[in-house]
Amino acid sequence: MAPPDDTATTGSEDSPELPVVIIGAGPAGLTAAYELVKRGDAVVVLEASDVVGGISQTVERDGWRFDIGGHRFFTKVTEVEHLWHEILPEGDFLLRPRMSRIYYDDKYYDYPLKASNALKNLGILEAVLCVGSYARAQVRPPRDQSNYENWLVARFGWRLYRKFFETYTEKVWGVPVKEMPADWAAQRVKGLSLGNAIVNALTPKRNQKEITSLIEEFQYPKYGPGMMWERCRDLVVEAGGRVAMESPVTAINVAEGRAVSVTVTRGDGTTEDVRARHVISTMPMNELVRSISPTPPDHIVHAGRDLSYRDFLSVALVVPESEGFPDNWIYIHASDVKVGRIQNYGSWSPYMVKEGRTCLGLEYFVFEDDELWSDTDENLIERGKKELAALGLVDASKVEQGYVVRVKKAYPYYDSSYKENVATIAGYLEGAAPNVHLVGRNGMHKYNNQDHSMYTAMLTVENIHGAHHDIWTVNVEEEYHEAGSKTGGPGAGTGRDAPVLPRRQA
């Protein structure tokens, strides 16, 4: 669908009649649109695909619903919490138990740690060895704790590190853990060590929020996260905003120190310019640089080309309900299979599956040029069946149907030069087109969660209306968003960062 003709309003570039053009209809883009229409602003949202929600969409195939990556609706940012419930009525939220386990060495370990379960699985001798390894790490911790491996060893000992951290982390990011910096660990598992994990296991508190990743329940839209963004889109349209699907932006046109319009190129090759008062971009930053017209200086173009991403695919397998498991997901710490995590969509919401059946989502972390990414759906489904059986979860013969979902640019890849590249691009825009605003995960090349992405959009709308928030301070503190009790506020971080990774070879 092409953008409506009435978006090309006449008037000067800063005329209030001109719309704010938003590139992308994911959580950040639609949050910005919703906040703007509430203020009476003209808004046009341009989405390249045929579905809203970005990576937070609910994928639907033959009546089955899949949550790509899993989205727990839990936040310490009060403004985001309020907005969720402003968009969706209470009846559309479920309160779901948080349950997850770690698969290691043919056994399933409860996570968070439960003393009886861990002792049973490890056995008395191995448990004693793990505690001894932890004690040695306390007496003689690794001298250099600047990398993820040594940081974890100092808090868990070598034996538990190898069981519960090494393999899964390397699957997610595709690099050895020892090459990752400690700041990733500090943000992902801050406050969690063997000592306080044991304390939590022996003296559990309902809905533990003080230690990273130990929340016990969360909210969830009954038809998955996409339900939130489908409703948000409808509210934007009802308020007079425009949402155009299958409308990829191929140019952001800059003149006299500001963005004056964006160009949409449709599938038939025709183009249309949409004039803009401001542009809010959630498109991947490398694509943003390529779209700027006229072409930026060489060093800006190079900075854009130098940004990379980690991609993601899910193999969804339909099985009898009795073959499912109660967990939201299981982390797979086994090197003999490639799957990194397995979701049970029925455990997220019974509305996601069909009566008598459930659907298991096997998650693979890949690069777009990997062999796994380019394999056929049929082969990936067969792989998924075999890996389920190898893990002892489901006999391959019980799988009734399979689907494959690929997601490009799911995770911004943090190599040694990404910060410099992002700062270079952001600095260039600040001078060349200050009415172009970067928000969200890919828009900022920043590993934001859904709530972080929404918050950057909310603060940006306030900036358009005269505030002076620094949205780059969202999600910079070392404390993960599921830990602690602080609430968000302008200028305050909300949680986690991603690891700095070794540079990929071209």
C-alpha cells in the first residue's frame, strides 16, 4: 500500500502541517507514532514488510502463533508499564509463571537454581567438587577479569562456568567466551553468583526481583507480543495517523541542513516522495546511511558498512500437548546440537496453540551467510526433529508439522569498532540533519529490549516537543532490567548492554 496522497502537504519544512515520518512499525516506531498522535501531530508510519511489530511481532502460520525470541512483558520503567496497559485492556493480559531450565549433560537443571534439583542432578561428589572449585576461585580469583570467562569463573568457579555458561553463550554470539568483555557479564548476570544463588535457592522469596533473571512471573498478551503492536497501529490510525505497509524507505532526502522528505520505492519500481517535518528512524543503521541523499562523506559511508548483525531463525514443530514441557524455554548447553534455546509457545499462552497440541520453537543463532541460514526449510525441520530426539525431549515421530521463520538483523553485533562507528554516524546526523532521530534496537545499533526501545521513542517525542533528553543514556547502566528496584526516568539507564565481540572477517 502506498502512502496516502495527503501526506505530501504543502508548506515550509518546519510547518506543523507536515507529518513526522516514522520509518518502521516495530515497538519503537509505533510507540513514537502513538505518542505523537496523542499530541495532535500529523504522523506517517512507513513499514517495509507486511506485518507490524518487527522482531516483537507474533508470527502466524496456519493458525499457530510464534513469539520470535520470547518477549516477557516485565519492566522497571514506569512509563513503559503504563503505556502497555494504555494500549491493551487488562483482559488481554495474562499473568504467566516464569519457568526455565538448563539442559546439560543429559539432565535438566531448574533455573533459577533449586538446591534439591541441582544436588540430585550433579550428585554429591560433583556438587562437592563444584563448591570446591567455587571456593578456590574466591581464594585465588583470576587476575584479569576483563573478559567474560574470567569474570564468571571468579563468581562460580571453573566447573560451574563450563556447565552453565560457556556453550550457550558461544552459540548465541558465535565466538569464544574468553574473547568477550566482562561488561557483558556484569550487565547480564549482575548480582548473581554461586553464593547468592544458593541463598535464593534455600530461602526463596515470591517474585524475586533483586537478582538478575530471577523474576518468577510476568505479563503477556494472550495472542503474543504482536497483539500489542496490532492494537497500537489501530489506535494510531483511529487518531488520524497513517500506517503504510510494504512501503520500504529507500532515500532520506537532506537539503539545507535538514531532512525534507523520504522516498518510498514500491515493488513495481515506482517511487513516491513523502515530505517530512521530522524523521524518526528504526531502520538498521547501516541501511540508514545507504539511504541518505545526497551520499554522505566517505568516512560516514564506511562507518555504516562496518556495522554488522547477528541473525536468528526458529524452527517451530507441532507436537501433541502431552509431549510439551512447562517451561517458557529451555537453554541448551550441549555442543552436539546446534539449537540454542527451545520455547514451548503453549507455556507462554494457551491462545498461541490449538487444543490438544502445542508448538515448540527451536531457536538457532546464526549469521546470514551461514550454511544453516541458507538451508532449506525441509532440512531445517528434519534437523529440529533429530535434535529434539537427541535431547530426549520428543520422539521425532511425534512431530506433526513444522515451520521455519528467519529474522535478519535480530541482534546488533558489537565488535571493537561499533561504538566509534555509531558515534560517527550519530554525530554526522546531528550536524547534517538534526531532525532525523534514531530510536530502537536497530535504529541505534544498540541491544535494546522491547521496553528500552519504547522508552527511546517516548523520550524522542518529548524532544521533538522541546525537551532535551539524551536517549543514548537509556540502557547503559550495568544492572540488567530484570534486576533491582529502580524505576526509569529521563537520563536513567534501564538495563543491559550487549557484548563487544571480535570483528568478523569479510
